[in-house]
Amino acid sequence: MDLERTDSLRHVDVVVLGAGMAGMCAAAATAAAGAITLVVESATTIGGSAALSHGTVWTVRDTDVLAQEDPGKYQKHGNSVVVGFDSAVAELSGFGTALGEPVESRRRRAQRFDLPLTFLRIAQKVHSSGGGIRTACVVDQVAPGETGYRVRLRGSRDEIETSSIIVATGGRQADPSVRAELAGPASVLRSNEHSDGGGIDLACSLGAGINSANRGFYGHLFPHGVAPLSGFDYRALALYHSTYGVLVDRNGQRFTDESAGDPRNTIALAAHGGDGVLLWSQATQERAATDPGPIDLVIDRWSYARDRGGQVARAESLDEAARIVRAWGFADPAGALTTSRLTGSTVFLARVVPGVTYTYGGLNATYQGEVLDGNGDVIPGLFTAGADMSDIYHEGYCGGLSAAAVTGMTAGRAAATWALGDTEPAARSTIKTVP
Ligand SMILES: Cc1cc2nc3c(=O)[nH]c(=O)nc-3n(C[C@H](O)[C@H](O)[C@H](O)COP(=O)(O)OP(=O)(O)OC[C@H]3O[C@@H](n4cnc5c(N)ncnc54)[C@H](O)[C@@H]3O)c2cc1C
């Protein structure tokens, strides 16, 4: 990236923290509005978790389906994602990076994008609007200033003045203590390794309130005992087919309706100690090993986990399956195994833990992405988007890229309006003062 230019930026309209899907979509909106934007990214490359994904931007068909998929009481901003999806996809399509045609089903809408190329095109737009993207860089301190905020970068004595800040650093899951507290000590990270709550902490230093009662997260069941080595593992080890299996906890009991889907099964397991056993039939195994699924990846996840040292097994009867579960240190699951989900003699087993992609409890915010303080009042000039924003989802999951895109673009537009007011770009300097 053009470090020379970003080094010389001292007064900007908007600072965006984080160059993942939310931060880049926010920057696309601020740059489109004519705001001089500096994006600060702690990793050496841009893209965040989106760069590890398949690039499928999807959500549910309507708000009725949203309510079924996520009945949680803290699900507050999911409606904005569902309602704003089409225009966010249209804006992304404007970068000329859509792959294939849009897909619509009874419950879902989706469009795949070449996201790395999208982000490069957004970066060009940010540069051509007078701003820049600074990678391998962390903001150490933010304080109210004369014209908004003063931002200090780590390792630098210089400060950057900005009218507004958008916090889009991707949640808190990369902090092992947060993950252990939410999903159990054996849970694993399933996202970029930089989203450790740094942006949320900075916002809290300015008085932001967070919703720690929302303990939800997006994730997938992972085989116990396998340390993911790459972004590929994040997809290859995710046990999507738990939807058709039987999940038992350490007491050998079923505790959730597995048909609700793997992300919800993962949240449920976290609430039941974060250590379980997933069992599935031969028929499910055959389907799962040949179905490309939502991420277009054909892989036999049971064999892949076995070859990577995961705790998996195969039994030729329910009695043998129960013996294996007991040998793994769990209570007798025999009562949980008499279900039509395990018809046929062969049973596949995997000891499973939650893989955490991103946390749902973050910064309290309005629908426009304005960050709220502990009293519920707007903190002027401070915005948030994506996984840092609290309460997009709570007990379910209806698309992470769509959530980041919609909330990012919304926060970007609001931050640009705050920074620029109604004045023409040539006539303005940075204009608003934080009381
Ligand atoms: C393997 C995988 C596959 C996925 N597949 C899909 C899919 O097909 N469809 C879908 O909808 N969703 C998918 N997701 C989820 C989706 O990628 C995320 O929900 C979404 O990208 C989150 O975007 P974000 O910008 O909020 O956070 P992030 O992507 O986490 O971006 C945050 C950025 O901020 C940076 N950062 C962190 N701390 C700081 C700091 N203090 N200062 C500056 N920068 C900081 C990080 O390095 C990162 O670049 C997938 C996720 C993974 C991991």
C-alpha cells in the first residue's frame, strides 16, 4: 500500500479501524461521499476474515425467516441486514467483481464476489479520494480533540486529527480468554487472528457501552484435537452436517434440536460446556462427503479430521458407539442414540468443540452505526460496523459478510455526513467538535 502518502496524512475526515469486509465497505461509502478516509489495519494485508471466506454474501429471504433463524432477544440489527441486502449487493456489484448469477431460494438470497479484488478496487477509490490504507499499524490511543478526535498510531509521536471514527475491527474472538469464557477452554479460533477486541477497547475508552449479555457468536462445530493450520482448515473442518446428526454433551444427553443448523448447534454446545460428541449415520456421511454445501467444497470431513489427528471413530452398532463415547470420558449416551437420525448399523463419531468465527456482543449502536455510551446516548462522531457492532444476531446466524457489508456501508454514509456536513468539499476543513 501507499505508505508514503498515508504517513503524510495528518488531518482526515474519517478514520476507519479495520480493513475487513465492514471496514472496507465503510471506506467505500465514505470515499464515495468525498470524505478523506484513512483505513488503519493491524494485519500486514487487508481483507480480515472475508479473505479466508468463499465470498458468498448471503442472508435470509425476509424478516419472518430471520425471526425463525434467530429468535434471540438481543437480535436487533438483523432486520437492517435483511432489508439492506439488495442495495448492498448492488453497490458491491458496482465494483465489477460479482461471480456468477445471484441465487434465490425459498429461504435465502446470495451473490458470490471476488472479495480480494473488490477490496483492491475500494482501496483505489479511497486513494483517489485523497485518503489511504495503512497496514501493519495499530491505533494506540484515541482522545477527543478540537475538531473531533486525535488518533495516535503505535510507534509514532504524531497524531492524526479526524472528525469521525468507524470501529470495524471484527469482534473479540482472537482473545483466548474471551473465547474460553464464551465457548469453553477447548474452543478454537475460526477467524483472522487479529480481532482481539482492540477496537472495542478503544471505543470503550471514549465511553462506549457494550452488551456483554449477548453471549452469542457465529461458529461451527470442529473436531476436537485438531489445530487449524490455515483458512482452508476453517472450511474443511467445519462440521456443517451436524444438522442431520445427534449431539450429546458430557452427560451423554442431547440438548438441542440439531436441525436448527450447525451455527446454532455450536452456540448450544458452548452453553453446555463446550465439549460434546457428534454422531451421524452412514447415509448422512455419504451425503456430507459428496455435497459441496454452501461453500462449494467437496470433502469427507470425517476422514480429513481423522488424518489430522482429530478424535473421531466409526462404530458398527449403537452399542459400540455408546462404548466409544464412554471411553472418551463422557457419561453413557445410550438413551440419546435411539433416534431415526441414526438408522443403519454404522455410526460415525467425532468429539467436537466450538470453532468461533466472531462474537455477537459488542458495541451498542443505533441502526446508523452511531456508538452509544453507557447511558444509551450517541457518542458524536463515533461509529461502528460488522462484528464489532453488538446485537446484529444473538442465537442464530443469517450471514456475516452481508452483516458487515450492510452495517459498514450504513456507518460509512453516516460518518461521512457527520464529517462533511452540507458543505462542498473545497470549502470545508474538518468541522465538528466533540463536546
Ligand atoms: C473461513 C471463513 C469462511 C467464511 N465464509 C463466509 C461466507 O461464505 N459467507 C458469509 O456471509 N460469511 C462468511 N464468513 C464470515 C465473514 O467472513 C465475517 O462475518 C466477516 O468477514 C466479518 O467482517 P468484519 O469486517 O466485521 O470483521 P473482520 O473480517 O474480522 O475484519 C476486521 C479487521 O480488523 C483488523 N483489526 C483487528 N484489530 C484491529 C485493530 N486494533 N486495529 C486495526 N485493525 C484491526 C483485522 O485484522 C481485520 O482485518 C466466513 C468466515 C471465515 C473465517
